Amino acid sequence: MSIKLIVLDVDGTMTDSRITYSEAGDEIKSFNVKDGLAIASWRRLGRQVAIITGRSSQIVARRAKELHIEHFYQGVDNKKEVLDRLLKKLDIEMKHVAAIGDDLNDLPMLRAAAISFVPRDASPYVDKIADVVLNKKGGEGAVREMIEYLIKKEGLEAKYLELWD
């Protein structure tokens, strides 16, 4: 199996699930920099990344732009439908997809992916169907753990490390 595309949920995977609002009504989210470096490395290895998230947020759009994630979908009710359309557009089969999510709205996408991941603090209903329950919680390096798991599984460790030599 060769994973060509990783699909990321945001709230609860790239973040710790918290949404903070300022007095002025601004939304605040925190992202893990270590996840970002792993995402950038995955892309530098010639692999693709997509974000498919149920909420809409300018903060997430900004993070996707910073990480050069060109396949970015927010405000999505049915993540699997969006993933199916993306795979058709990219001419990639589901057997080349890894996905991470943490809650009920991720279930269809996680079931469809060739390999599915959930953070340690995912919904118990979701972790029952996941192929891999990660040691890290959402927002605390779960995405990096997923990517490094895939890099090891695919024998890409030497290339991964060479990126930073």
C-alpha cells in the first residue's frame, strides 16, 4: 500500500477541540507547530494533503494557506462525499488514502480510507472503527504521529530525514 493523500479533520485533530472567542467576537484556535512541520515534510516527499472540516473559519483557511495545502474544504456536512469528489479530480483510488478524524461526523470518511487514524482523545465510537489509535491527543502532535507512522510504514524514513540535512 502506498499512501498518496492524507486527509485531515481540523477541530480535535489539528487542534485540541477548543474554540475560544474574544470579547470582540474573534475566534481563536491553536495549532501544533510540530504537526505543521510534518505536514510540510509529507508534501516535500511528493505526497498530497487535504483538509476536510465541518466548520468554517478564517483561522483554518490561514493555516491551510501557510502550509500550502491546496485541497481545502470547510463547512462540509458530508466529508466522504467531498473526499470522493477530490479522489476523482486527483485520479487517486481510496486504497491510497489515509485519514484522521476524532468525532462522529468523521466516521464515513474514516471507514472508507485505506488506513484511518484517531487521536487518543477521540470519541469512543470513532476509535472503535479506527485502524490506529494514536498516543497523542488532538492538537498535541497527533497529526505528526500519524505522518511519521506512515513514513515508517512506507520505508521513507531516510528520505524524510534527508529533507532536513
